[in-house]
Amino acid sequence: MRRITDVFFNVRLSTHVVIAASLIIAALVVGVLGFMSIEGYSLSDAVYMTVITVSTVGFGEIRPLSPLGRAFTSLLIFANLGTVAYSITVLSNYFFNGEYRDQIRTLRFHRTLQRMENHVIICGAGRVGEKAIEELLEHHHKVVIIENDAEKANRLKAEGCLVIQGDATRDEHLIAAGIARARALLTTLPDDAQNLYVVLAAREQHPDLLIISRASDRNAVKKLRVAGARNVIMPDRVGGAHMATLVAIPDVMEFMDHIRIQGADAVNLEEVPVGGLPARIKVPTLGELDARNRIGVNVIGLKRATGEYVINPGPETPLDDACKLFVLGNVDQINKLNRILGVTPPAY
């Protein structure tokens, strides 16, 4: 019940609805005061007479009216014929033609944003941004999109995405997207200067945020990193390098393309943090974890707390709470490893 009343009182009424309601209230006030002063009615009698007069339902008077009272009643009826017709039209349009439903939908959208945590903000839904959105949603990440183009924004909304239509370089849109509670931000705008501004604004509002930026010009890469982007991607270079490797080592690249990152395929490549080990489990080395024999996953790499990467680590490799393992396995195997290491398995 509280949610219903909260929604009702937070809906902004349109100007026409406010005018219609004001006219009806004014008519009731004038009628009540008129009947009380002219006919000497009590408040309840005056309210009753005003209601049946303004609504033109045709009930009889409480008692016979004086000539002045009849004149006042006639004027009240004629003055409010247009008011009643206008009010009925406005209220019907508001409640039945979608305006009220649109406002409720907008209110729910903003409340969803306010409750959202650990999500990914994507600035720009162009070719690069749309592909990032597709991949993140496929892997069950929560995504909020900031898109300036109204047509693209409406299309994404129709597809069920959470979209803020507006300029991603404006601080208020980043705040509305919940940047203070976000896990990461991807800025894929076509202009490097706009991406630089988004990176600066995002880093200022969330110092620990993972920020990944697109760049079109090689000279912009260093500037974006200095501004606060942890990773800078140049789509043209990545695409060209991928095409070249398809010629140089086609089978390897086809194998890598077959492996989906955190997806739902038979074989997945995923990173698993070692932190949060239960007290009953002590795994000082990779060999003692014995993930291949006990669980069926292959540990193909490891990242230490210092940022150092170990490729194809041996069984004697020491583990600590700050390590991350890169493993190959199916969904069930990876989920089992997550549980052993005290990590909540991701939802596929």
C-alpha cells in the first residue's frame, strides 16, 4: 500500500490536469459560498447543492430556492458546463491515453536506477557501444546506457534496456546512471575529446571505478590513460590485428573465437579470484588445489597482487588471497571452483 501511495504522490501532473482540477475546485468553492450566503445553507447542504448543480444530475433542491438563489444556480450551471466537459476530456486523456502510464514507467525507471549497484555504464550506443551492450547483457551483467540520439535511445528502451537519453559528457547524466555505485564505465563515443571529458568526469566522481575508453586517434591513447582510463581500445587496430592473425595463425584464432568469455557455451574462459577462502580450506599452492583432477578445470594463467602474470603456472605456484586464476572449463566446473574458493558463482 505504501508503494502505491508513493508512486501516486511522486507522479507529476500535466498542466492540463492541474488546470482542470483547479477549475473544478474553484467551481465547488464558489457554489458552496454562494449557497451559504444567499440561501443560508449549512456547509453540508451547500456542498450537496453545489455538487448536484455543477454535475447537472437533476436532483431536487433541499428546499425551495429564492429568486436570487435560482438566478445564482442558473449561472452556476451555465458557467460550469464547459468546465465539466473540459475536465472530463482532460482526465480521460490523462488516465486512458497513456500519459499517466508513461509517468509511472518513468518513475519506476528512476527508482530502478537508484537501487542499482555493481552495474556497467555504457556511454554511447554506436557500433562499438552496441556490441559491448550485446555482450554484457548476454553474460548477464547489469547495464545502464547513456545515449544522446533519441531514435537509438527509444529503440534500446523498446528492447528492454535501461537507457538515459542525454549527453554523456554532462555530470548530471552520469550521476543519474548511478556512477557512484557502478562497477565499470565504458565510453564508446566517436569523438576522442568527448571520451576524454567523460573519463575525467567519471574519475572525479568515482576514483576507484574501472574505466575503459574507445580511441580513434593514436595520440589520444596516452591522454585518456592520464585522465584515468585503465584501458584504451582502438577498434580499427584491434580489428586489423584480428584479421591479420586469421591469416597468420587461423586455427588458433578460430579456437579463441570458439571460447566465450563468461558465457554459456560448453567451454568457457573465466577469471576466478582466490580471495575469501573459507577457514577450513588452506590452499598454499596450485598443486594442492588440484583443480584439474578434483574439478575438471584447467588453470592456464594466474595474476598476482603485484599485477604480474604467470602463464601456464606449475603445481608449485603459490597462491594467496590476492591472486586471480584464469581457468578453462564448462559452467558447472567453474561454478564448483567458485564455491570451493568462497566466491559467489556468476549467473549464466
